[in-house]
Amino acid sequence: MQFVTAYGGLVSVAGVRPGDTVLISAASSSVGLAAIQIARKAGARAVALTRTNAKRRQLLDAGADEVIATAEEDVPARVRELTDGVGARVIFDPVGGTALADLVTAAAQGAIVVLYGVLDRTPTPLNVDELLFKHLTIRGLRLFEITADDQRRAEAVAFVTDGLAKGELTPTVDKTFPLEDIAEAHRYLEAGGQVGKIVVTVGHNAGS
């Protein structure tokens, strides 16, 4: 499902294309990692956004072209540096909140910002001048928008299946826990150190 979510935002909605710079917030999440792979598959440059530099190496190893630590760097300035002052054409964000203002500032003329979550419910200080003069689109996305539409779902499945078969898309599992360690799995998840999915395995007794 992480690939379908990322496909929905980047391909179906934003129409990501070769040469685009794509900003990917919460890049170490399963959807963020899928978005890195899909951006690369489309020929775009994937810029991973993460809070600190702790996961920089893992994100680069996962295929990100660049990594920006949002709590340690000036995001708009770094994006301008990476894009020769142009900005990012596609922004894929599940966070919202106060950080969204920096993403709008980092956006290119005519960019699209796709929001697929609200991890930060703090009110967003939106610069309407930038929205107006850059001709920006800010667009919400829910997974069911893709999965409940027969044609868009079929297109998403074909895209993801093709990518998996060619090795362009690969699910990332950070750590696996047996069901009896479910409490430890939750503690690990809440600590926020994972890169990719946390999997809980369920055994089956013989004859059951």
C-alpha cells in the first residue's frame, strides 16, 4: 500500500517527470521510502527531508539523491542551492503544520504540494503572496481516491507490479518482531528510529 500511496501523489496527481525535483517529507517512513523509489523510477531527483542527520546515510543508501535535515538546515535555502534557485516542482508531505510554510517557500513556480497526512496539527502560517504569485497548487490526497476508482487502481497496480518485477521498487523492512513481543514493537515504533516498515509475525500452530 505504501507504493500505491506514493504513486497516487507523485504520478497520478503530480505527474512527476524526468528532471523534476521532488521534496519528500518524513522520508524514512515506508511511504517516504516508496516515494524516493518512484521519483527515481520516473527520472526525477528525490530530495529526502528528515528531522535530523541521524538517518542521512540510510536515506542515501535507500536511493535519495540529497537529504535535508529540517531541524538543522534552512530548508528553502538548501532547496534553492540544489535547484539553482528554481525550487522544487513536486512536494509530497504527510506532516503539514508549521513546516509546510518552509515547503511553500521552497516550491518552484507552478509547483504542486500534495498533502497525504496531518502528523502536525499545528495551524500552518501560509504565505498567500507566495501561493498567488508562484501559481501553486496545494492538494490533499487520500488512498481511497486511488483504490476506489477502478481505472486509477488498475493503473497503480500495473505501475507498482512493473516496478517490483524490474527491481526498481523494493519494500523496506526495518525490523521484525514475533507477536509475543508486540509491546516491544510498539516501543520501537514510538521511539521513531525506524527506516521503513516494522513487521510483526504471527505463527500458526500445527493443526490449527
